[in-house]
Amino acid sequence: MPFDEVMGKFKRGSLHSGSSSGPKVRDRQQAIAIMMSEKRAAAGGKTEYQSRKHPKSRRGTRPRGFETLG
């Protein structure tokens, strides 16, 4: 489901978690999670809404406890 469709159902109160007989979704974050889950299942991989996590750069760091004598 596209973002607009999911959020429209959420605002109207007709978005349910799980199946249509499941409890109504009351949290915006849960509505976004449902949308991402459905898109991921349809695409078989990552969605455009997933955040990208880049590894932190380790350049210029020293091991803990290392001190220069000078």
C-alpha cells in the first residue's frame, strides 16, 4: 500500500493490525511499520522508506587507554 493510502486509513480509523478483525492501529509509527512491512513483502527486499545505516567512520580514533607520552 502506498503511504497516502495507509495514512488515510489510519486517520479514518479503519487500519487494523494483522487482519481486518485485528485491533485498530492507534499509533502513527505502527501505521508506518505496517506500510513498510507490506511493501517489503511485495518487493522482496528493502523499501524506499527504510533508513540507511552507515557505519561510523573510525578514522582518527585511538584505542581506549592509549596515551602519548610527551
